[in-house]
Amino acid sequence: MTEILQFSTPSCGQCPQQAEILQSLAADRPSVQFEKIDATEATAKANEYGARSVPSTIVLDDDGAVISKFDGLTQAATIEDVL
């Protein structure tokens, strides 16, 4: 199953908008799972995936390998290209 990870923080202004985009993408694709992660609480996981800014979106393949990484607000069409 493809997984989309969104790293965010409570103070991030663009994070709610990014979450909406990602949730919509996942809802349209049964084989895609979406997980929103608070980077301030899960610093080890954020470091593991190289999330240095928020929002950061990481797309993982079925084996958990990183397919693509997006920093900042990313539109659905750009993410769809890698799904």
C-alpha cells in the first residue's frame, strides 16, 4: 500500500490546507493511506525522513521506500504524478 506522510506543526499556517489536499487524494485511492505527523512530537521520525520544513510530504511505496518528497504546500496534481 502506498503511504503519504505529512509532517506538520500546530503553528504551521499551510499545514491544514496541505492535509486537506492529501486526505482528498487518499480518499479517492483505496490503495493509498494518509498519515499526518506532528513533527514537534515525532522528531525522530521527521529526522528519519529528512523533514526539515513544514509542511513536508513524503510518499512511500509498498515496501516503505521513499518515492518522492515535497517541501512546502504542494498541489494535488504534483503529488498525483508520483502515485
